[in-house]
Amino acid sequence: MLKKQTIDASFNTAIVKNKKIAIVKADYYFELNSNLEKACKKTLLQNGISTENIKTFRAPGSWELPLIAQAVAKSGKFDAIVTFGIIVKGDTYHFDMIANECARALMQLSLDYSIPVAIEVLAVNNLKQAQERASRDDKNKGIEGAMAVLKALQILDEIQTH
């Protein structure tokens, strides 16, 4: 069962208000990824990130997300990255290869560049599951991706200031 996304009352928006956030989304399943992006942007805006500090970059598919995200990280212009993709399980091993390698590469990117990278690449068994997670309600995983990078930025700030 999908859980309702909630805003953490202890979150300090003042710490992240000047941070720059990149969204990297796959064009494959464009409408669903756009729904994730919209929910993410709305959440970022509600938590003090200005419109001019949010930039979206598009990748052809989930396989290309790590490469585009790496270019974003390498630019040094962004404080965090949120990634969106949809990978629907089929009858072949292709699903596992794409989902596993995409997640592995994005995690490594976060570690290599010491920036939060939210991985909201939905590896699902069927399209219905993706639609539920990219819905236009409070269960949208774009909310979770936004909050994950904001909370990580806050924690990293706390580590640096203590």
C-alpha cells in the first residue's frame, strides 16, 4: 500500500532556501515522469526553493539518467539532484539490468560528488503501479524525492556547522 507523503515539521527551510536543485527525468513514459517532476517542483517551492533555483534536464530513458546526472554534478552548479524514471518489468532480464545499474550508478554519483541524489526511478511490475506512484495526489513519489534531497542538504549543513 502506498503511504501518504508528509512534510517533516522539524524541517528548517531557511537552511536550504538558496540551494540549487537539478531534476533529471527520463522522456520514456513522459506523462508519468512529468507528473513526478511537477510534484517535486511544487514541494521544493513550498519548502523555500525559488523557481530560478530549480532546473530540469531530460534524458532519453532511465539508462541515460546516470550520465546526465553526472554531467549535472560535474558542473558544480547544483547542490542536489532528483532523478525520475519509469522501468516496467517485462518478460526479459532487461528490466533487472536497467533498474539495478541505474540505481548503482546514481548512488555512486552521489558518493563521488558528495551531493544528495534522490533516486525516484520507479522499477515496477506493471504500468498501474507506476501510475499510482506518479499520481496527482499526495502519494506521488516526486514529493518524496524533493523531501529526501532537502532533508539530506539540511543534515549535511548540520555536519558542516558542528
